[in-house]
Amino acid sequence: MTWNYNELIESFVEEYEEYKLEYQSPNEAIARAFDEHYSENSDDMEKAVLMVISAELKVKQPRMYKITKENYMRDLELIDFERLKDFIQRGQLNEKEYEELYLRRNRVLQELEKMPVDLCPKARWFYDDIVDIVDRSFSERENDNNTIENILKRFEREFRYRTCAKKIVYTTIAENLIRLNDTIPPYIISELKNRNYDNSQYELTEEEERKLLRRIDKVLEEVNK
């Protein structure tokens, strides 16, 4: 299938949002949407658009794995905009879209330059994202009985491989239940009392790890009052 500029962007974003609805992290959703649209048969215009739109979504994350950042910057800099002019005549791109793509490429390169480096190569939910999602789930909850169940379902895939994520989710649930004077389920307390978790892949920064441990200690102090 031959794409034009707007159709390709719309299709990519639609796939990205659909994967997020399946409880995949933004980085996982970006990777899946990219794989759905990219192939060896993709033409230069399609490759350029996919690289730019995926980079724009990547820079919305807190940080980026060093090699991934280097690869994005290299590939974006290698986009040959002289060759892309041919796609105007083919009808896949018009002059306004061509200029827009050029400006978007330059803008995202600048944003990538400033992007903090991540030591962990895994595509995952980041610390603050998890906290925000859990907090928002409690503030927007319609059915008190299902709030925790829905949160755990959302992060179920994350729990299978990443003990850090489980600790963050459980800690944030406990904090919200304390705030609401609700009972904390025993399995959550048990999880927090077990302070062991694997951060050998640097999923958390040192500051995030310290912050998480302080939060766990505070929750346990409240439980033991």
C-alpha cells in the first residue's frame, strides 16, 4: 500500500492509541505502531514520516535510552529532503506538507538533543507516569469496589517482568487508601513489607528509587500506628 502524508500520520496515531488502550506503555505502543507501518518496501517519504512522528512521541517521555536516542538522531539527520521533493509530483505529499515535515524534523531533533538519557533499554511505564495514572484513577473513580481491580488490570503486563512497577503501583494505591481512610488490602501491605525488588536494569533512577523507598516507609508507618 502506498501512503500519502496525512493518511500515514493518522493511521500511525490511531494504532498508537489502540495499543495504549490495550494497557501498553507509550514506548511499547510507539514500537508496535512503528512495526505495523514500516517495512523494507516502505518508500523514502513513508520512512521519513514514520521516523519523525515516532520521535515526536518518544520525546514526550521522561528520558530515552542512550542508543535509541543516538539512532533516532542519526536517522533523522539522514533524511534526504531533496529526494522527498519527488513525492510532491507523485501526489503523496504537497508543498505545504513537505515544509511541515521539514520543520517537524528540525524541531524534534532539537528536542532530542535536550532529552535526558535513560540507562534502561526496556520499553516500560516510567515512575511518574505510573503514579499519575493511579492517582487519577482514584480521583475519577465511579465505582469504589472496582478501582483497585481496574488499576491492577491496567498494569498486569508490567508486573510480569518488572518488580519495580509493582512496588510503585502498590505504594500509590496504599497512599490513596490512607488518604481516603479506607482499608489497605493485606496483599498490598505484604508486598510493601517485602522491600526486595530488582532494579538491576536501572528502570528507576537513583532519585526515583530513594523516593519510592521513602514512600513505602511512610505507608508502613501509617499502617503500624
